[in-house]
Amino acid sequence: MGEKVPLAITKNFISLFSDSGKVILQIEAPLRKDYLDNEFYSELPEGIKLTFFDGNGKVLAHLTADYALIRGSGMFIQGNVKMNSDKNGLLTTESLVWNSEKKEITTIDAVTIRQERKVIIGQGLWAKQD
């Protein structure tokens, strides 16, 4: 059996998500491949950039990674994952799972969080997205 063929391929993909008419998330990727296997899912094999907004247009955080898989309300993100916010500093890890319904991020991988005056190093993480 050969490689799975995507239903659609999008180059220079940008998508905005809103709540009550206000943009809360922007997703950017150089390449998006959509598939249908028991359910619809998207693969972003050449990297991803997420920008989170507060609903008033203020950027809350940026997340970048080398790869992402979007399925339902979840997103599996891996490879050189970096999440940066003024409030929480810079988080780096090898993979994250983001659940947009629960508004939380998790990982079992090693995590480093660099803040203004401290560095936190640990294994695994559960946190609210904000």
C-alpha cells in the first residue's frame, strides 16, 4: 500500500479563528495537507506558527514548531516547539498537545521555561493555554 493521498493541499496557509466576532487565534503554515480517514484531519509537515490574541487584538503568545497534526479539537505539535509570551516567558520542548476545547497544553517531554529572572527545567507539563 502506497503513501496516503491528501484530499487537498494548501500552500502558504493562514486561518483565523474568532469568538464573538473577535480574532483569538491565527494559524500559519507553509504547507497544509487535508485527509479523510475515519475522520477529517490536517497535517502541517513543514512547520506551524500559532498566534494567540486576547480578543481585543493584543497578542498573548506565539507558538512555533517544525510539524503539526490537527484532529478535531486537538493539535499534536512536535519538533523544536517554542511558545513565547510576555506573561509566562519562553517555553521550549520537543512536543506538545494543545486541546482547544479545554484550552490546555500538555507534554510528557522535557520542558524548559525561561522567564525574566529564572529558568525552570522539568519533565512533562500540564497548563492552561493562557
